[in-house]
Amino acid sequence: MIKIEQAVIVEGKYDKIKLSSVINAVIIVTNGFGIFNDTEKLSLIRYYAKKTGIIILTDSDSAGRKIRSYIKSAVNDGEIINIYIPDIFGKEKRKQKPSAEGKIGVEGIDCKILEDAFIKSGVTVSECSRVNNITKYTLYTLGLSGCPDSSALRKKLQKSLGLPSLMSASALLEVLNTMMDSEELEKRVAELES
């Protein structure tokens, strides 16, 4: 498994599932053309573009090209790396019939081909010294989930970190683990509460 510092942008949840078996990274799903109207997700993508850089990995069909182009034009600041998968014709196992263009998407691409695509793009594997030790229990003990004022405290935290306001506790958990460890989070929450 490859550890990647950048956030990786993919089209769908099945792409994310497939990619999770190849890389260890934050993976953001556009929900296809849903990204065109999702200002919160676009804000998160912009955040990662500035913070760590983003990698766009969409299908090699015309829909994938449109999504890639939209993200590139919407992200004005930060690093964008494009990774492309080859045109492979066929259909994904879970589908009844091939896509309109007959090409296999990210979810259907062989893991070795995906790995090679990352290596060919020049993406470097990082040795991350940060420990991903923020858990759902951490969020609960700090009052960020499962408490009467959790939502308000989460929004306050997200604002202080420059993150979109509409994030679920699970999405916030994933992002926080790329930004800090549990001790840093505890200090940040204490500052917000005082």
C-alpha cells in the first residue's frame, strides 16, 4: 500500500473503495457531476489543494474529463496533480452492461495498473510522522460528537481551521487526522471553549 500525502479526488464511492486497497490517503468523492453544485465539497477540495495538494483521478471517459476540468478550473490556488488511467474496454463486475463509451472506470482497473499510474505521475510516497490517533471516541470525549452542543462546537472548530461548515463528524475525523494529532486537537478545543 502506498502512503500519499495529497488528497485524492475520485468520482464515486466504488472508486474510493477500490483505491483504498491501493493507497493510504484522504480520498474525496465528487459523486459524479454532483460536485458542480456541492459548494461545501468544493471548499474542502480547495482547502486540500492549498494544504497538501490534490490528485485528480477520474475515469478516462468524457464524464471523467468534464469533472477533472471543472475541478481544475474551480481550484485557483494550490497544487493539482493529474493521474490518468488507460482506456480499457469492458465493464465493471457489479454493472449489468458497459458504460456509454464502453470503458472501465477507476473501480474496475487492476490494482497494479493503479499503483503504476501513481508512480508514473511522479507522486512521491511519504513517510508520515504524524500519528493518526484521533478516533470517534476522541471526538466524543472532547464534546465534538454525541453531546448536546457538539454540532455548534464542531462548526466553531471547522471555522477556526478554515474548513467547510457542513461536514459530518466522520468527514471531520478524516480531515483532522491529516492536520494534527489528538493532543493538538485537545488544545485547540480547549482554546475554543475558553
